[in-house]
Amino acid sequence: MGWKNYPQNIKVRLITSFFNRAVSSAVMPFMALFFAQEMNKVWAGLFLVFTVIIGFFVNLIGGYISDRFPRKRVLVLTSSISALLFLLMTISLYPKDNIISVFAFAYTLYIVTSSLGRPAMHAIIIDSTTPENRKEVYALDYWLVNLSMAIGAALGGLLYLNHQIELFALLTITSTILPIAYHIWLIDEHTIRREKQHQNVFMDLIQNYKVAFQDRPFVKVVIGSMFILAAEFSLNSYIGVRLAETFKSVHIGDFEIAGVRMLSILNIENMLLVVCFTFLINKLTDKFSNKNVLLVGLIIYGFGYVTVTSANTFYVLILFNFIATMGELIYSPVRNAEQANMIPSDKRGSYSAFTNFSFSGADLIARLTIIIGAFLIPTMMSVYIGILIMIGTLLVYTGLFLKKTNIQYQ
């Protein structure tokens, strides 16, 4: 299709998200470590679980709003508030002793505003693509996301420990640019909006999600994806905290690799592999059926993350993180494309919000691993992660390939 032929909204989304993720990825992966160091592991785990739960329910409200009101207006408003909250987080870091209460408050509100706006952006992207070009656009987005996150991880690994304020200031600046870009270039093509069915707003919101909740294959895919993604998300929660505490430093010349830097290296490795091999793996897997590609990819993915969860040796971590990433590259495009095609054209905001349950739920499970890991030894945590991946694989496979809905998709 080519970049010149992409719709304007796709270009705006890809460019803005690239720069925003590049900066936010230098900070957000370290939030579990930040709160654990400022308070303690149990407090950090409970607080982050609390924010994930809030984010999930607010995300559902965001999906409802995006189907009823102009999506561009929703995005401009929520992204503007998010920029102000990043400014508040930055200011709270200036005192010698961080004002952790102000930071935690601002972080919680940021979770709320970002969750409100996310479904609108997802719906706009689906509005701007067709079944013919959707997989290509998602593949490019997937590639750019990981490239930006690789840049962010590199920045975080080098600057996070000694330059937190500068990183948050940079994040504030990039977040301020987003609503300006949305206001100038984003086109709201969503003209048919859902009318209010009930006077009671709460009942109207429930009715709005009734179709999605009753779509059993779609629900299975969403819940299964949640369990699968929990393994990957645990890298920046349980695994990150464990490495910071127990990983024995390795020296390469004069360069010391301690626990925090080991976490950064694993993130960088993951993202660089995605950047280098996404299109090659896609081309190779096109020769095989989606069913087989999904299963093989998930088996490789699970094998890698089960080992990384408890490994504590530099070379073992690097090798099995490589294996896990290869599995992700094999299965992820199939799951993303098949799931996107399941979404009805008249409920894209709501379905997109419900789809986010995969990420919110996975994030919740990953945060809980911090608490569970305080009581279980690493090898038992590997067993726990393995069980999650097996359950997720069963649900996603049966949801996508064993039962088909009769809904006609656009």
C-alpha cells in the first residue's frame, strides 16, 4: 500500500504514538521498581493493582463515550489533561525527598485520563482501515511501537537512575504536543453515533456492552489474550523487581550490568528483535495456516517466558528472552488480525474498550506477581506463568478457530 497512500489519521496516529512511546517507555517500565523502592514491594503491588482495576473500568466508560460523542474531541481533552498530570509528576520529584503522595495521585489520574481516551483512538484507527489493508497497517504499527520502545528502554536504562526529573520533563513536553497534533491533523470520520437508549446512564452503559459480552468467541479471545500477555508484562513487574534484588552484576569491560540494567537489556533485546524480524517472520509464516502458526508461536513464546521468569544468569536470560520474542513474532500478527476482524463496524468504540481488558487484565496479573513472588520461590513462579500461558492458548485458539460467529464484519 505504501506510506503515501495511508489515510491521514493512520499517519497521525503512527507518528505521534512513536514519539510519545519512545519517551514514556523510558519511564513507565520502571514504575513497579520506583514505587517498590519509595515504599515497599507489597505497597507497590497493591497500588499498581488498584490503578489497573481503575483503568479497566474507566476504559469501559471511554468506549461508551467514544461511541456517543466526537472521538477527536475526546482525544484532545484527555491527552491535554494527561500532559498536565505529567507536569505535576515532574514537579513532585524536585524536592530532595520525593513527594510520593503527589506523584501517586497524579499517576492515578493519568491512568484515568489515558484509559478514557484509548478506545477513541483505537476506534478511529479501525474506522480508517479496511480488511484488505488492516493487517499491513497493524504490522507497521507493531514494528514502530517496538522501535520506539527500544529507544525508550535504552534511554531509561542509561538515564533513569540518575536523571528521573529530566526524563519526566521530556515526557511532559511530548505529551503536550499530542493534543495539538490531534487538533490540527486528526479527522473524525465517525458521523453515526450511538443514541442513548436508557435515561439511566449506568443502564445505558451496560446495554452498550451487552453485545460484546454475549459474543462468546470474542470474549474467549480477549480473556485468553489476557493470560498470554501476563507473561510478557511480568518482565517489567515481578521479573524486574527480582533482577534488581538478586541478579549478580556482570562486567563487560568497564561496563557493569546490574539488575536494573539487565532488565533494560532484556527490553531492548525484545524490541530490537521485533524491529529486525517482524516483516521477515510475517513473510515466512504466510506460507502456513493461521491455526498452526498461532499454536507454534504460543508454544515457543511460553517456553521462553517460563524460563526467563526464574533464570538469574546473563546468558540464559538473553537466550530464552530471544526464544520468547520469536514466539511473540510468530503468534501475535495472527491473533491481532483475527481479533480485529471480529469487531462489528457499528460498535468499534465499545469493542475496542472491551478488547483492552486483555491488556488491563494482563497488567493486573503482572502486578499481582510482585505480591505472589514475595512468597513463592522463582521456580514456582515459572510454573505459575506456564499455567497462565497454557490456559490463554486454549481460550484464544478455540475462540478464533473452533467457533465462528454469524456477525457480518466490515
